[in-house]
Amino acid sequence: MPLVHIHGMNASQRRAMILELLRRGPVATQQELADRLADLGVTATQTTLSRDLAAIGAVKSPLGYELPGPSLTTATSTGPADAASDVVVSAEIGGTILVLRTPPAHAHPVAQRIDAMRDPDVLGTIAGDDTVFVAARTVAAARRLATGLFPPAALQRGA
């Protein structure tokens, strides 16, 4: 595979590759991450990797760098819904839209987990830094998703 220098790849593309590597499991060090990226034909400096890891919300654990939320990347999670509910602070229904609030840098992994459920009533998700919008097919589907994914204490009904 040809070597792609970071100047030929935008930050979003490189960060998507890093996310994919972290989804496979923790990466012990930034050097290991650089080596794995190099195996894919991408070179990046330690400074760039530090910025990328911060931008995607990766956290340093005893196992290495991983995605935020203890159950988002570990095998102990029983499924996407359990993983999402562990970091969602609140959920509010507004018609067919479910608005989820998370700690900073946790929205993207939550949206990915919801998308991974492949629920036919989920039309799609949009993630910011600490907010996820989940578009449901119907109002009833939004309610079902909310009550199925999140504890009643976190659920608020929108007007």
C-alpha cells in the first residue's frame, strides 16, 4: 500500500481511521497507534496523534487509549443499548426526535452504538460533542427507543 503523508489526508479521514483502530480495542501507546497507522500507509507525528486522540474523545486507561465510557469498548457490554445508556445523562423526546445528552466527547460513540443496533425505527443519528439527535420513524418509535435504551430517571418527555 502506498504511503500517505498527513498532508495528503485531512484530519477527518485520519481520525476516522483512528476511531476504527480504537473500536477494535485499546491501543497501548501513541507510538503503537503511529505504527498501526503506518501499517495502513499513514504517517503522523506524536503531536498530531495527541490532537486527534483529544478531538475524538479518546481516554487513557490502564489498557491504553480507548473510546470514552467504560462499556463502549469493552467486551463486558451486553449490546449497543447497554453501552449507550452507560454514558447518556438525559434523554428527551420531541416528536419523532430523541435528544440525548452525554458528557463532553461522548456523543459520537453513543450515536455509533445506536446506529449499530440497526433498528428499523431509527432513521439516523447526528452527533455533536455532547448531544445526539436520533431520528425515529414515528412518535411511538421514539418513545419505544427512549424507554428501551435509557433508565426512566434519565428520560424526560418533551412538549
